[in-house]
Amino acid sequence: MLPTLQKWDFILVNEFVYRFHLPEKGDIVVFHPPPSAFAGDKEYIKRIIAKSGDTFEVKEGKVYLNGAPRYEPYIYTPCDYDYPKTIIPPGHFFVMGDNRSNSGDSHIWGFLPQKNIVGKAFVIFWPPWRIKILK
């Protein structure tokens, strides 16, 4: 998730927010990756890029959502791969890390089921010089 999150950042995660509304595009979420990620018991943290019913595609380093290029000022590097045009199935999300070319995310292991989401990361609280609200 570079540059948004650094290796030793400690974050707070709201585990209740998604009981009241669905995750939104742009949310940074903590989740249990699907078995295809071969992650064992580890939790992942990535950004939601697309949700159920959206058309998603990566071409020439840019992410396209419903046919339009996505404005992403938070990414570390653009994608160095293409991903075919895909419709996100019901009850699933497409998540990506902000360090696109070095991220084990949906472009490798597939869609994230909504039931796997633990919560929304909302603040970095340590180290003190990195305290900030996540967007």
C-alpha cells in the first residue's frame, strides 16, 4: 500500500461501519484474502477499486472503471500489466494495492467476497509523525 501506508504504520480499523452501509470505491479495507491468495491466516489491506456491477479494466497502465479512466493520485506506480474488461459479480469487490505493480491483489487472485471484509482502515496512529486520517 505504499505510499499511503508505510511498513511500520499502525492503523485503526472500524469493524462496525459496514454493518450500516456497504463498502465504497476508494475505501481502504482489511480483509481475509480468498484461498486463491495462499495467504494462510494473514489479513490483507487494500483499496476497493470496483464493486458489484462495475466494469473494470487495466490497459496501458491505467485503471478504467465503467469505461472511464480512474483518477488515482494516491498510487505509487502505475500498473505494468493489462487486465481484461471484466464485470464484478454480485457480492464481490475488486481490490488493489497502491503500489500497483508490486501488489498481491485482485488482479492476481480474483474478486474479494464481501463476507471476507473485516473493516475499514481509517487512521494511522503510529508513529506520531505519520498520524493522519486515511482517504
